Amino acid sequence: MNTDISSPTSSPSSSQYTWAATFSEPVDQLVIRYTASVGFDRRMWRQDIRGSLAHARMLARQDIISAGDLADIQRGMAQIVGEIESGAFAWSQDLEDVHFNIEKRLTALVGDAGKRLHTGRSRNDQVATDIRLYLRDSIDDIQGLLGQFQTALLDLAEREAGTPMPGFTHLQVAQPITFGHHVLAWYEMTRRDVERFYDVREHTNCLPLGAAALAGTTYPIDREFVAAELGFDGVCENSLDAVSDRDFAIEFCAAASLLMMHISRMSEELVLWMNPRFRFVKIPDRFCTGSSIMPQKKNPDVPELARGKTGRIYGHLTSLLTLMKGQPLAYNKDNQEDKEPLFDTVDTLTDTLRIFAAMIPGLTTRPETMSEALRQGFATATDLADYLARKGLPFRDAHAAVGLAVRRAEELGVDLPQLPLSELRSFSPLIGEDVFSVLTVEGSLAARNHIGGTAPEQVRTAVARARQRA
């Protein structure tokens, strides 16, 4: 697409603007630059043309314009699509936005029929329609990428269903889990994200067109017909709200913020686990970079940048909330500022999902390092307390007894399973020889064999359930 936007040094004449008949002097060139949005809103050109064609079909169906006008509009729009796709379309900053640029070219191509296209609508309901169409298309793309990301997570969880690793609380070794179980926690976060984006899509999928500037139109339009033509679930039922509502954009940025927060948490763990102090995972080299001075470095730039870009998305959410908080009904020029935060949120989220869906399949674990970490953190201490409780000792007493055993193991520099039976029995006479099967990592994992548990069997079953839902 041609990225050049013409911008003459002198102001154009007032006659160049469709709204300028009552103005007595040209618009200042600085104002033109300050108020123009075509530099960023032209990405909605497909949606603008799609909406205009549906509007034109409705106008012809309602005998508001002639069949000949409709044919001319369709022919002109087809040519404009070809020009934009080939890069031949001349975008002009002086024409303010994507809508005027396309309308001006259409009028140049087909004459009066192009001028009649705007009958029964305003730029206010036109842009509100375009942005909803654009966001709906973007959500559909994002849901597809989320599906690819989820598939990568499920494949990894299944592959590592039996790989033991430490589970952490307060970033301290807590209990044994499997790597697959940990990955499924990431997957569960994305399940909620998918549901949120479906909700946002539903709230977005309502047609504003027909609200005109703010009060509706005197023409006998058929809004339900246009809604059906464009795949909307229905029409916005109040014309004031239809042109001024941007809740759907805010909801999208909120859902995007939550998704990016989940990816940021995952990224933080990947950064930690790749550190030589952990060495739990290896990220493929193609997703890392080196140092300009330290030849040994392998930096996890992708997850680090995802953490940083999360703050960027949060900023866009705050920007849109702030943009809308003081606006009276109905449409105000402030709303032009909704697009750049929304567009950047779409772009950032799309790129992040695409790169994570490609990176996760190449992630490899270091089971030996994770097993060593389990031996250093008394990870089966809770299993010993549960063992004593099952023998009849009140859990709080069992907790205290195991605490003493851990202190003794620390003094000796060993893990709990390495303490001799006689030493263990000094903390409770209920401890028998069967305790050592409880204190193994494998025994700890196998004991948690219930839905939501970390037992390898349960991880594989959870993966199968997730695949059935997809």
C-alpha cells in the first residue's frame, strides 16, 4: 500500500471540503495536520467500503437512490479496492480521514452517484460502524491466534506430563508438581481470555449505522437490512448512544490487558527458568539474542519484551478510559483519539500471540536440573504431614512434627527421604517403613490423582478434555 500522504504547503480552498460551504476562510494548514486522521484510520478502508456498499444496497432497496446509482457505486468501489490493494491510491491528508478520501475518489470516478452515497448517514455513524467492523475482524483473527497458542501449550503439557519440577509459593520450593501441570495453568488462563474476547465480540457486533449524526434520519431506511448484510447481531437502539459509545473498544483493551498480563506472568517464569541459577528450560536460539560485549550471553528477549509490552497495553486501556470519562453526548472530536490506542493494542497483541505460538513448541526442559531443585527444598514435607494425619495425628500436630524433622535435615545437610527411619521416628512414633514411598517425588505426584491434581495421569486426562472442548 502506498504510504505517502500528500500535504501541500498552502491551505486548500474551502470548496475541497464537503462540509465547508458556510466557512468564510480556508482551514489553517496546522489545523489540517492536527485534525487529520487518515495517517492511521486508513487501515479501516476495507471496513469503510464494506459498510458503504451495504448502505448503498439498502438505499437502492428502499428507492432512496436508483438502481443505476447503486451500479455506479459498486463499479467505483471495485476500482478503488484495486487501487488501494495495488498501492496506486493517492491518500490525501487534506481530505482528513479514510471516509472522505474514499468518497472523494468515488465521486471522481462515478460523479453524482458518489455524492448520493452519503444520503441518510453521517460520518459519526459511519466511523462508529467502521471501527466496530474493524474490531470484530480483529477479534476473529486474535481468537484464531489464541487457538494456535493454546494448541502449543497443550502439546507441551502432554509432552511433559510426567516431568517433575518444584512448585513454588513465594518463589520458594513448595511441593512437587509436573511441568505439564504448570503449563496447564497457563492454558487455563487463556481459556478465560477466549471467553472474554467472545463477550467483547458480542458487545461490538451491533450496528450504529442509521443513527446519522445523533438523532437518526428522515429517510425511510432499513437498518435491520444493513445489519444483516454486514453480519451484525442487531442494531444500536438509541441514536445518541450509537454514535458516541466506545465501551466495546475499552472492553477490548481490558481483555487484551488481562491476556497480556497472563503472558507477562508466563514470561517472567521463562526468564527466571532460563537463568543459570534455575536452568529449568531452554528457549530456542531463534527467539533469543546475544550481547554486544559478553559472548557467553543468551538473552530471552521475547519474553522480556512481552513483559514490557504489557505495560504498553495497560497504557492504552487507561488512555481510552480517560478519553471517554468527560465527554457529553453525543459525538465529539475527542473520539478520533480512540483509534491509535486501539490499533496499537490489536497490533501488539497479534504479534505477541503469533510469536509465542511459534516459540512454545520449541521450548525444552532440563529434567535433571528440576529434580536437583526438588531435592534442595524439602518439597515432600507436606506429604509427610499428610502421612501422619492419615495415621491419626491431628494435622496441626503433624505440621509441627514435620517442621522439627525439616530443621534436623537442614542441620545434617540432607533431604527428608535421606533421614534414617530411626531419626524420623524420633519426631513421631507413628512413622513406619512405608514412609519412604510417601517421601519420594514420584509418590508425591501419584498421590494427587484427582481432577485438577498434578499426577501425570490427571495431566494427560486434562489435556484430552481440553482438546475435546476446542
